[in-house]
Amino acid sequence: MLAFAIATGAFATAVLRRSWPLWLLAFLLTLIALWVSYFFRDPERTGPRGNRVVTSPADGKIVMITEVDEPNFVKGRATRISIFMNVFNVHVNRYPVSGTVRYVHVNPGKYLNAASEKASLDNEQNSVGIEIARHRILVRQIAGLIARRIVTYSKVGDTAAQGERMGIIRFGSRVDVFIPTESVVQVKVGDLPVAGSTVLAELPE
């Protein structure tokens, strides 16, 4: 990593020149390198897998579970599970189910507090729709006050593999997952799901 290389160079220079200012600079650069490494960490994840299992697309805290209309991909009523990601969470997002990507849409918007209800309507967001058997699952990455960079790897026609990486939101924010209303939700508001590992719900047969 570039940050570690620069810090190492600064330490070497400080040793050669016996300079306290350079020691201080090297120490600060090392702290920055450690923070960058922690912030962009991308651990491997394992967990339950299956056609009826919906795993969490994001690390964070569940802030809302509600029934809503989703007219763009689901085209009807859906249960929306909203996960708020803070700056300390892993920022990599993962596919909650296996299937085929049928819908990808980028919607420019505002940068309101991602934990608010209005964020799901007004904020900048990327939506990825996955078809699995007779079900349609939508994952929506939502920007926030700090997080203004959403990256989505998905393209229409791609194969979605449950638990695999689908994108990243830098500096945290929010991810919504829309599932059929008949699904059996396995979590509650306040829970702390882990992307690719925690089961959010079981799909109907």
C-alpha cells in the first residue's frame, strides 16, 4: 500500500538523519496508513446459503423494517429492511441472494441524513434488482451526509452469487433490501447484521 510505503520511507529518513520532526512525520503517516487500511478492509465472509435465504447486503444497524410500495422493479408491495452503515463498518456490499441481475438504476439526488425516511426517496442512490425463481429482490445503496461515493459493480445480465461483492459505499451510509411481503423476517430493528453472514429473512416457497 502506498501509504505504508511512504511511512516506511519517512522512518528510514528519520533514522538516517536522526531528526525528531521526521520521526513525528513518520509516526503520523503510519497512523494514517493504519486508518486507511482499516477503513477499506474487505474481509472474506461465509454464512448460510440457499434459494430461500436472504443474507444481509451490508454491515451496520437495522434502523427500519416496513412495508412499502416499490414501483420500479418489484412493481408492488414489498418489505423493506434498512441497514445504516457508520464510518467504522466494513463498507463492502454483498449480494443477498443468488440469481440474475435484471435491473440496475442510478438515481442522482440529495445527501440527507441516511438514517431518515426521506433518504430512501430523495438521496442519491444505486438500485440493483435480482431475479430468483419467481421472486424479485431489490438492493438499494443510498448516499448520505458524508458518504457521497457509491460504487456498484453490477450490470444487467450478470449472475449474482449470494455473499459475493456487489459494490461499496465509502464512508458508510445506508443499504435497503426489498423482499416479498410473505417472507419470514428473522431480524428486528436494532440488530447488527454482518454482510454475507447474517440471515435477514426466509423467502416464501
